[in-house]
Amino acid sequence: MNYDTFVDQVAQRTRTSSEQAVTLTRATLVTLAERLTGGEVLDLAAQLPKPLQVVLKPGPGTEAADRFGAAEFVARVGERAGVDEPAARDAIRAVLTTLREAITGGEFDDVVVQLPRDYRDMVEPAMAPGATLRRG
């Protein structure tokens, strides 16, 4: 999936502009990169378009995941994107669903395995069989 398609799908899922979708996507991916181990971040980045790879670049000493729960994840995304908690939660679901469509093999499962149970309400919609975007 190319960058424009990724952004367009997030925009459609969040019912926002492309500019806002870029902000929401970046905020979600930066926060996800903090939550995953450095190796997993690199594996994930390798399957994404270049503009998203840059967002996921782990810094030095980031091999260990930063352990925080779903509420903190939502708060960080909201703060980075300048949106309230419900909008941040919707954005996270939209980005994760689009991410699942954009990457191949079991990479999405590898990402999900690193997230604790309290992330379930944000992850499960992305895993559902009908989660892909329907074009009408």
C-alpha cells in the first residue's frame, strides 16, 4: 500500500481531512513505536511506505518497549494530535485497521502480541474479518 492510499483510508475511517489523517497517523505510529520493542518497530517499518518508515525510526537505546497501558496510549496520541480521547481512540482504531491491511504475513500479529489485554478494544476492530474498508 502506498502512502497516499494509507492516508486516504485513515481519512475515510476517521471522517477527517487528509491533513488531519496525516496528523492522526503520525501520532499513532510514534506512540506505537514507543510501545514496541526496537526490533519489532524495524520489522514493521520495513513494510510501510517511506514517509511512515521515518515516523517509526527507533532512537538509540529503544530496544526495550516502553510499558504503558491503553489509557496512556490514547492520552499520548490525543496530546500529539491535539484531539480529545474519543477522537484519539477512533484514530487509533482507524490507523491499526489500515496498518493491518498495509502489511503482509504475520507482522500485524507480531505487533499485537506485544500489546497487553487492555488494548483489546482498539485492536480487535482491526482484526475483525469485515474490518477492511468497503468502497461504495
